[in-house]
Amino acid sequence: MYEQIREEGVVEGKAKMVLTVLRARFNQVPQEVEETIRKMTDPTALDSWAAHAATCKTLEEFEKAIH
């Protein structure tokens, strides 16, 4: 049980990181994009999304990558 709680915390932290990067770069994050990020439970995917959030040219480019 402890491991599951820890893993959920890691996933939540990674989702927050992706959102923080997007907000820093593009000011606002559409609700649909935020919901998609928060629903993701794969920490590896969230790491990939964080890298993409930091390097994409536009928010639209990021949106296409996560759908």
C-alpha cells in the first residue's frame, strides 16, 4: 500500500511539473489539456511530456503530441 501511495505522489508531482512548464512558457493551459495531463498515470509518459513541454514551439504542438 505504501508503494502505491508513493507512486501516486510521484505521478502527481510529474503532472504538476508538466503544467508548471507549460504555464511558464505559454501563460495559460486549456482545461482539456490540463485534464489530460492530470489523468495520465504513466510516469514515463509524463517525463516525456515534460521534455516536450520545455522544447515545443507552440502550445498547439504540445497538444498534438499528447493526443
